[in-house]
Amino acid sequence: MREKVLITAALPYANGPLHFGHMAGAYLPADCFARFKRLQGDDVLFISGSDEYGVAITLSAELAKRTPKEHVDHFHKINLDLFNQLNISFDHYGRTTTKLHDPIVQEFFLTLKKRGFVEEKETEQLYAEKEDRFLADRYVVGSCPKCSYPEARGDECQKCGATFDALDLKNPRSKMTGAPLVLRKTKHWFLRLDLFKESLYKWLETKDWKPNVINFIKPYIEELKDRAITRDAKWGVPLPLEDSDGKVLYVWFDAPIGYISITQEWAKNRGESEKWKEYWLDPKTRYVQFIGKDNIIFHAVVFPAMVMGQDLPYKLVDALPANEFLNLEGKQFSKSSGWMIDMKEFLTTYSSDLLRYTLAANAPETQDSEFTWRDFQIRVNTELVGKFGNFIHRSLTFIHDRMEERVPPLHALSETDNTFLAKLEEMALDIKNHYEHFQLRRVALLLMELSHLANTYFDHKKPWVLLKEKENREALETCLHICLIAIRTMALVAFPILPESAEKIWKMLGNTTSLGVQNWSLVMKEELTVGKELPEPKPLFAKIEDEQIEKESAKLQKTLTPEVAVAPKKAEIVYDDFSKLDLRVGKIEHVEKVAKSEKLLKLSIDLGFEKRTIVSGIALHFKEIEKLLGKQVIVVANLKPVKLMGITSEGMVLAAHDGGLLELPTLADLPPGSTVS
């Protein structure tokens, strides 16, 4: 039965170019699933677009000396071009700054308010007198209320990982001018998320989602409270109330509604303005939302609550295959430190299919994974060239040179032939099942197993030997006919990941139509046309030489020694101030990640005279945390204990950082408890 499938991929923020991590986390998995479901003959609508409002946009625009509209226009085009280069097959890629977007966002707000889910409050907010405006989130810096890091942002501390409201910062100041801020009263509107707790729990119980998603959501639902959904700003969806000039709806309220407004735009562009309802208001629709793990809360809790609070029966998400993070050579992608690969430049040197396959084979489906240049080379040379491409090229070349460039007939099958064909069908079915369950890593592995199986069959049948004797003609023709069936199967099952290469294979089999519009089941069952002329085969992939990879690695490593923006010197102190610090050598005896935190580690440290528990915000900088065991670090031993994520932290580990990279100063010979001065 034909299934109606609505697929949305997280709206990328129009504040910078996309990198490999974004593609591996949401967009490639979404595209592969969309392509696969189209091959199944399903009614597929694949939607995404630029998220273009919010404080971070206005801040970056000011720094870049652009208007917010100029800023989002700039990055919308850059990212759309990157999606096109990587063959991401959106049915429509829109924006949240279109005329269609504001009314539906405002309607969402008014309906929630009408139904008692929105509450108005007068609150104190940070105000910049010099700039004559309220400041929120990224416009505010100050000392972290948890660890006292002096450059913490208004929503998060980059050092210890704590999250908080900008009002919690000590000594808050404007990021733009450095001027201190004062408190002023202002009105804001809050979404009563606590009223949705029971409904969210019941809804979540019906979902068979990945454990990393479920485990992340449940504790958050337990602690639900009201959440501000308005901001004092000019850039955003205006609050649709009287006497609310200067108020806009918070970006994380308006952004997910963009999935609906962008679908409305798709329908309008088709000349069928009401067609969007066939997907969003039909309970039979299967709604699959692809995101990265940093967006789980908003897509699995906040947006569903907003939908539950509407009068219209909008579709709630059915599947949420949120992926973990993709790192680069063991470190997080970082635009600020230059630790990234320019995707546009990459795609001028290497084909999009090479990147798509490598990202699929390393997909961060259940845990963080990484892209390395060496792994990229191995994937291309050993797998795509040596296995997948090798079988296809050697078979087609043999047929072209020895069989008059035509599909040979099929005769009586041997046991080997039957076994190979049965295994071919079994593996195609297995691959189909893994596509259906968003398991690209497994699909990539099976593609290589299928390639190995086909190469083994070719080698076992030895067509070059069969060619020598006339009495072996039928066996030769049967072998090569079966090889063509295998090639067709490989093109079909590889198409969602390798669309360009699969289309080339399809054409090399003498087809004039597009593989992308075929039906999976019909292709698998259809008999080959004996005598059909085959064009001259061309190699699909080329090897990447060591010299090229060394060049790429060297280019990346250069970013480890960039021009560092040195932090400003702090106020001068006297020796008596410094002497108050009790710095000791401490040996790390145990380390573990803090539950529900991506940045915090819980360390057990031996100080010689006693053992301490210290919570440190260094998790993102140490992929293999067990390597910290046994290290002798410098500890501030007389720091007043504080609670972080429910754990009492009894000190601080000293670290050196430049805003991107982080290192722990270590000592080798002195025993734990030794004084550092």
C-alpha cells in the first residue's frame, strides 16, 4: 500500500556555512530516506529551509556590518548552493522570513493563549543604557554563576558547560560595547510547558525511538516549567497583540513552525494552496523528522507541546532519528578556530558521492563518530574503487569487449548461479530493511559485502576461461547475464547514498530513463532485455593518491597554529591576592561523563591528603576520557564547593585554552598534594 511520508530536516540557521557534521547529522540521512521511499513508490514530501530569526542573527549581522536581512540572504544562498552540490533532493527548501511564515506563527501563539497555555508576566531584564535597548542571550557576557569564568555567554558557559538565564550572570555587560548592564522591568509571555507534562509522557510511551533520544527527553519532561517565548527585539515575528511594539516571538518558538509554513509555500508554488493539509492534517501521514542531538529538546518536547495546544489537528512527529555529532580528526568542527573543511572547496576537488558514501559509512547514529582524511582515502580506494566500482567496470568491460556490446542470453542455471542470485535478493532485502530504519552505516557495510560477493562470483566463474572453449558459450553468457543482474541490483540499492554514480551505472546498462523515478520492486523483478545494446563503460571512481591526502592533512593541521585572538589582560592584583589560592598537584583516579550533559566530566582526584570529586567542563575536548586516568593536574584546592548538575564539585582543575582548543597542564614527578606556587 502506498504510504504518505512527510520528511523534514532541521532548519539550518542562516548564520554561517554548513559543514560535514551538519550533513552527517541530519541532511544526508534525510535525503537517503527520501530517495529510498520514492523508490518504494510512496508519496514523499521532503521539506527544509533556512531558520532566519533570532538574537544570534542580529549579533552576527552587526559584527559583519550587514542588516539582518542582508545577512540571512547571504547565508541562505551559500547553504542552498551546498545542498545542491551535495545532491540533497528537497521537494522544497524555503525560509522563515517569507510572508507566509508570520501569520501561521502568530496563529499558533494566539491559539495557545486562547486555550490558557500562554501566561503574561512582568519580569526584570538586562538593559544597556548606552545602547538604549534590552539585551538577551548572545548579546550578554559576564562571569559564570557556577565556575566564575569571566567570558560566559548569556545562555551558557563555554568553560563548565552550565546553562542558565542571562540574569544569572555575575557582572553582566554588553558584548558589543563592554558596558555594564542594569535591570529594568519589561513584559514577556511564557509558554506553560508544565501543563503538557502528562500528555507528553503518554505520547512518548507510544514511540519506539532510539535510546539516546528517549533517555535525553524523559528527565527534561519531568522538570518542565514555563518558558519565555518573546524577546525585546525588532528582528523576528511580531507579537500579535496590542501595545506590544518592540516584542517578537522567540526564534525557538517560530522556527519549528517553519516546517508548516514552508510546506504551505510549496503548495502555493504548485498552484494548490490547500495541498499542504494533505500532509500536516492527515493522521495517516507518516511524519519523520531528521535532526542532530542538539535539537532533540525542541523537536521532541517543545514543538510537540505547541502542536498539542492547537485547535487544528497538526501531525505530531512519528519518528525522530536524531544523530550524534561528527567530529573532524578527533576534534569538534569549529569555524572560529578554523578546524573545519570548506565544503564548497572540497566539492570542487572530489565528487559529492565520495563524501556522501564516507559520511554514510561513518554516520554518527548511536554515538559520536569522525571524519579523517585517511579514512576518506581508504573508503574511496579500497571500497568504492577496489570493490564496488571494480566489479561493475570489469564485468561491463568484458561484455563490451567480448560479447558484442549486448546483453547476453540466460540459459540453464548452475547451483553456483542459483546460490548467487538467491544471496543477491536476500542482501537487497536486508539493505531495504536498514534504509527503512535509518541505518546508513549498516547499508554502507552491506553494499561492500554485496560488492565482495559479486567479485567472488565473477572470479569463481572465470569468464575469461569459459571464453576459450565454444562448448562453454552458454555458461559464459549465463554468467555475464547474471553479472548484469548484480550490477543493476547494486545500482538500485546504492542509489539513495550514491545517486550520481547509480545513475551512471543505470545508463551503462542501456537505460535512457532516470533510476530515481523507478520502482524498487519492479526493478528487482524485471527481466533483462536480451540483445539490448550497452554503451561503452567508464570508470566510476578514481583512486586518491597519498600525496593528495598528505596535502589535505597538512592544510588542516595549519589551523592548529592560527593567529590567536589573545584574551584581554585582567585587572592587576597584588601578591596577597594570589597567595590566597591553594594550588595542589592532584592525580586523576576516576573519570566519567555527567548524565544529561555533553560538556561535563566527573573526576575523582587524589590530593595526597584527601580525595575530592571535581566536576569539570572539559568533556568536549577529550574524546577518549579514559586517557585522563593517571594524569597529574593542578587543582585549586580551597575553592568553595558548588553544585553542578546535582553533583557537589570540590575544587577546580586548571586548564589553558584559546577559545577553541583546550589543554590540561600536567606534572610528571611530584606526588599528589604537592604545592604549586
